[in-house]
Amino acid sequence: MRILIVEDEPKIGNYLRQGLAEACFVVDLARDGLDGLHLALTEAYDLAILDVMLPGIDGWQVLQGIRRSGKEMPVLFLTARDDVDDRVKGLELGADDYLVKPFAFSELLARVRTLLRRGGMAKEPEFLRAADLELDLMRRRVTRSGKKINLASKEFALLELLLRRRGEVLPRSLIASQVWDMNFDSDTNVIEVAIRRLRAKIDDGFDQKLIHTVRGMGYVLEATE
Amino acid sequence: MRILIVEDEPKIGNYLRQGLAEACFVVDLARDGLDGLHLALTEAYDLAILDVMLPGIDGWQVLQGIRRSGKEMPVLFLTARDDVDDRVKGLELGADDYLVKPFAFSELLARVRTLLRRGGMAKEPEFLRAADLELDLMRRRVTRSGKKINLASKEFALLELLLRRRGEVLPRSLIASQVWDMNFDSDTNVIEVAIRRLRAKIDDGFDQKLIHTVRGMGYVLEATE
DNA sequence: CTTCCACGATAAGGATTCTCATGCGTACTC
DNA sequence: GAGTACGCATGAGAATCCTTATCGTGGAAG
């Protein structure tokens, strides 16, 4: 699988190249937008990773150039934390996914694999919803009935999992593996505690409870009444 | 690559099978020692993952049976946190690596890959040392001049990295990627803070400092005088 | 030699997350 | 129906880790 990286910061670029090479990808690295676009048009890649902020022409323009040429490989955008609008714009222009800097390499790898598996079709959704609860994946923000709710990172990860598999009863083992990178320790109740904290933030004070306990099975997020 | 798992707890066994299958390994799962040994002897595996506590014959006996038959594939042991002696025994019997339950799946995967890459030769060391500092990888314990030092997990990971590459100057970017799963955020000083905490525990109060700052480069652990 | 600046050290504070202890409710047994 | 065991809920406390702010120091430039 061939991947094109367009990234001007040498530290990041080299790290990505090295990390992806170790994961058995063939990687080309371009240091600016022009080089990147040129490579993208003359070579055949299965995926492109574009930084938004680039010297010369920026990531959007590279993306536009790629799409105009008719190339359809999936594109993953790298954006700075604050430039939310950039992210929206990138998705509108035809990016398939985005990643906010700073990010964990494992996160990048996971997304790269996902994009390659499904060939770039079916973009990442931007929102997850259930009843009046809304989770904004891009902005990493959560609201219920329009009211902003602040979630810590574990809380967010847990809610994201519950929402992605809304209606399914998720056993603890699954939750542990997804949110905690797996932990077979039975003598801990981190999950209960985390659920408790999450409930306090998204269910307490609301009539309609969204998180339900299924005794002996696990937890579901459901908007049934 | 074919992997044999011998694990009686269904939760763990299934999870391992699934996770390793997703990582493109061919996996067989045995629920007890006898089945496991039988499979190990009749089929050809590139690696075996053995739980110590098993119904019927235990993990050591399976290992002994494997070795007696002349099979040399690498063996990774899974042990409970408390049974330290078990771990030592396992290594003496010819295991190549061990993992303490509970563990992160990513950790397991990393070790599996390492073992497969080097074909099981060259066992994991049990200790890392520098001057009078000793890090016990199995017990996850650290002593200096024989005095026990309690380290938090990040501190331990950092010290382990420094010790594994003792004498090398490690740039921040490397440390960040290894200990923090990479983080390109420049406006944080987590590393300095972590180094500080680590120094407080292993260098403060000792004449011979082990952690040295190399201005503009990074940090080294060295026992030079 | 002095000044300035970048880099690192350090302290303090806060946020997050885990552990532990305990309470409650449900389901099962007798 | 009473007793009991188990699973989950909850609260309190602590450990760990990160952020921010400030200070110090070494090295380069003038």
C-alpha cells in the first residue's frame, strides 16, 4: 500500500514516514504543497495524508488539485487544534477524515487502516446523535438539549463508543478493550465509575435517561421511552 | 504466521484470538493444558501464548512438553500480578517473554511482533542496570543502592526507556513518541516535568547523578563519573 | 565583560482518573 | 417469605499526570 505524506515540519514528517514504514506501508514524503501535488498526480497512491498549513499552496489546494485530476484515493487531513473551520472546509472539499494535532500515532494508524479498508468511501460522520444528545466529533464537543457539556477524555471516548453502537448492549469486556486498551483485571470497577461520571454529566437532571444498565450484560445507550 | 493460545478464561481467550486475528495472524485457541500441548505438538506454530494457571496441566508443563519434543518456537507467558515466582520459573523453563495480567492489548501485540521478528532468540532481559540502579522488569520494581523506589507508570516507562538505551542521548521527540505514544505539541513541557519527578526519585540525595541533560539535544542516562 | 535570549528547571495548582469501602437492589435458594 | 449472594451504584479519597507560571543558567552576541 502506497501512502503520500505532505507535511512541511520535518519532525512530524519524518516521524510519520518512519512509523508508517514500520507498519509496512510504502511512503513518500513531500515537504511542500507543490511537490506534494506533483507526486500525487504523477504517482499512484492508495492514500494521502495532507497537512493543512503548508508553504506555497496549502492542503486544500492540494486536495482540490487531486480531486480535479479525477483521483479518488482517500485523503486524511492534519489540522491544528484551533482551526475548526479548516476542518469543516477540508471535509467539504472532499477529505475523508481529519486528525487534530497533536495526535497519538496509534490513532493515525487506526484511521489510515480504516480508510484503506473501505477504500475511502463513506466518510466519517461529523456528528453522532441520540434523542437530544449530540456529539460533535470534529470539535470534540457534546451538547444535550443544546446545552454544552464538558467531558474529560475518557468520558468522551466512552460516550463515543456508546453512541457509535447505539442500541447495542456493550459488554464490559468490549468497553474495557475499546476505551482502556483492554484490561482483563476483574478486581477493578473503573468502568462502573466512568459510567457513573458520564451519567452525572449527560443523564442527571434529565427526565429521559439515555444510558441504561443491562444486568449481567453491560450497558446500552438508547433513546427509548 | 500461526499462533497458539492456551487460555482457559473465555473472556481473555476470545479477546486475544479476535485481536490477533485482526492483526492478520492465524490463531488457534486451546481451553486447557492438555488440548494446548496436543495442538502444539501436532501442528506447526510460530509462537505460543500460554497462561500459567490452567485446568489439568499448567502452563509450565505445557512448556516443558513443548521443549522436550524439540520444538523451539518462542513462548510468551501470561501470569497473574502476584505470582512473581511463577514468572521466574517460566523463564527458567525456557519461556521467551512474559506478560503480567492485566495488560494492554497493544503491549501484547508489540511483544508478539518482537518475538516473531527475532525468532524467539535472545530472551528479554530480566533486569536493567546502571551503577547501583536496578530496574526489575518482571516485578516492575526499581531499587537504588538496594533501596526500593516507588515509581508511577509514566515514570517507570520513562526510566525503562532511558535504561534500555543507556548512554544514548534521547531527543525529546523520541521520548514523547515512546512514553506518550507521540505528541507533536510543542507548547507543553510534560517531558521536563516527568524528568523532574524521576530525578527527584532516583537522583535526589545521591552523589552520583544518573540522568543528565544535554542542552539542545535531550537526556541521557549514564553512570560516568 | 556584560547583556540578552533560549532552553531547561522547578514549584504550585488543578484536572482527571483510579482505588477502596460501602450501600442498595435484584434474583435465587430454601 | 426470609435469607443470601451477586452485581452494580455511589461517594470519598488518593494517586497520577498535566498545565501554567516563574525562575535560573549557560551560551552567544555585542
